[in-house]
Amino acid sequence: MTAKEGRGPYAKGVLKRGEILTAALAAYDEHDGAGPSMKAIAARVGLSEQGLLHYFGSREALFTAILAERDRVYRQTYDVGKPIEDLLEAVRLQVQTPGLSRLYVAMAATAADPQRPPHRYFTEHFKTLTEDIEKMLLVQPDSLTSPAQALGDVDRLTFITRILIAAADGLQLRSLIDDDLDVVADLGRLVAVLQALIGSQG
């Protein structure tokens, strides 16, 4: 087989995968709740469910590829050279597609197994997101506000409690991917910071 012949089918496969992922994201955008079925996604690209899996190998591989494509699209909505507030646009898009959020949670359930696609996805996802956020945090915003100004009329205690619970859940998920992560130590540091915020009058 010549190099040209070898590239042909491969290139077509890559293009088809891209078409499938684009169609999948469009399907999730149009569906509320749990999101579209595999059958609905397959129909958008003229394939059967089995034909869909042919391009990815398994349901998990397909679903994690969808999440990776989601991340790629979201990264285009913010600039790592700008303050962290710029990231909120990507978060807004996530909130508007609950089906993808549910898919994310479902895939997280199997992320601890290094042999399964979700593990590889979450490892790369957290690595990239960490690098992006670290860069954005180093960019000073146009103006700084005090904690009281930032919170506005929001109940401080309720807000901090909600953030603490979310952080605890998130750190436990990260620990499934990163064996070196000390959940208790990180959470303890956050508790200290949040307690200082509770006591802050500025």
C-alpha cells in the first residue's frame, strides 16, 4: 500500500469523526435535560448507532470525545491573556447545555480507571484548564473590588458554604485522576481562606 493510499481512508475517518462531534454538540445544544440519544446523533450524520461507534470504538470513547470537542469549542470563547472574568463566557455556555454537564458527571464516575477513555480525558482536561486559569489569574483586572463589593447583596455565609461544598466535590473528583492530590490539605487551606472572608468587613 502506498503512503497516499494509507492516508486516504485515515483522512476520511478523521473528517467523519469531526463531522460526528460537530453534530453531537449541535444535538446537545438543542436538547434539554439528559441530552440526545446515540440514535439521534447518528441520524444527523447518516449513520446507524453501530456505524457511529465504528469511528470511536466504544460508547465511552465517543462520549469523552464529545466532551473534549466541547472543551475545544469553549476555549475559543476566552483569552488566557485576559483576566479570569473572561472565562465566565465559557461557563455560561456550559450552564446552557445541561445535557453535556450530565454527560460530564456520568463519565467522571469511571475516571479512576486508567485503562478507560474517561481517565485520559479528565487527565488532559484538568491539565489544560489548570494551565489556562493560572495564566488568567496572573492578569490584573482593570479594577479591584473588596469582598463585600464583590458579593453585593448575596448572603456571605450561604455563598461561602455553597463554594466549600462544590470545592470538596471537585477535589474528590480530581483525586480519582491524581493520586498525589491531598484533598484534606487543599480543603483545609480553602476553609482558612473562606473563614477569613467571613470575618472580613471590607
